[in-house]
Amino acid sequence: MENRIGFGKRLGAYLLDFVIVGALGALASGVVDNLFPGAVERALAEQMSDPRMRDPKVAEGAAGMMSFMSWVVRWSIAMGFISLLYGLCEALRGWSPAKLALGLRIADEAGNPAPVGTLLIRYLIKYSGTVVAVAGVLTGISTLDKVGQMIGIGIVLGFFLVLTSARQALHDKIAGTVVVKVARAGQPVAHAA
């Protein structure tokens, strides 16, 4: 249990991953525009046709923000796809690029590399709120969106379980995983005797 990683290093890995995904999203925002030329601008223009936009002061301010908002929407779309692919790296390999850089890996409760099935279950639990909320948005069922948000809040609060002696977040406890420090060969650090 000595090599289980606590809150600080896991938060550091999360923040580093967030910066990496954000930067990749910024780079990929142009790809979204190339794949769907003008789609974001048309959607924003449709919003501009809202009767509230007929007020000249509101319309002028909104028009000035159009370019920025267009980039933010493209960046958000790119971030969504990159986050999915980025998260699958953790679900299939047991590490994210930040975890790898910090020498961390997801393991089973005994400290051995977790099997892919366990990693996928952990991933689905960790992102279950997002999955349910997106299903609600895509289907138009607002109740699913609200349920997804509540699940997401529960998962976020469950991260603080890492502060306990077991050093497992809620999704780790359910999936039977831990985050450990690894040796150079990619194996968990040996337990102190």
C-alpha cells in the first residue's frame, strides 16, 4: 500500500493532462473548421437571429464576439473528441500521458498492472456522468441530462476519497483499482518490508 499515490500527485497529473488536451484542442480546432466549413458560423448566425438580438447594442456586441465565439465552439468540439481518445489511452494502457510522465500507472488493488477489462470498467465509471448527460443532450431527454449531472457531481466528490488511507477515488473503489508509482521497467515499486 506504500506505493499508492494520494491526492496531490493525482491532481497534478489531472491538471497536466487538462493542459495537454486543451493545447491539442486548440491545435485541432482548425481541423473542425476544415471538416465542417462554416457550420459553426451558421449555427452562431442562427442564434444571432433571435429576436433579442434586434436591439442594436446587443447585436453590435454579439457581432464583435462572433469570431471569438466561433473559435471557442470549434475548440470545444475538438476538445470533446480529443478527450475521448485521450481517455481511451488510460482505459487501454493504464496511464495517461501525464501519469506516464510522472511515473504513475493504474493497477489492481494488489499493485499489479490492471487488465484492460478492469481499466475499461474504471473508465466507464469515471465518465458515466458525462455519458449519461451527452445521451440526454443527443436524445433531447432533459431528465437524462440532469441525472448525468448528478452522477458527475458524485464522481467529482468521490475523487476526495483519495484522501483516505486506501488512497482510492470512488471509481477506483468500484473498479478495484489504485494508482501507483512505477519503477523504470513499468512495474509497480516494490512494497517496503
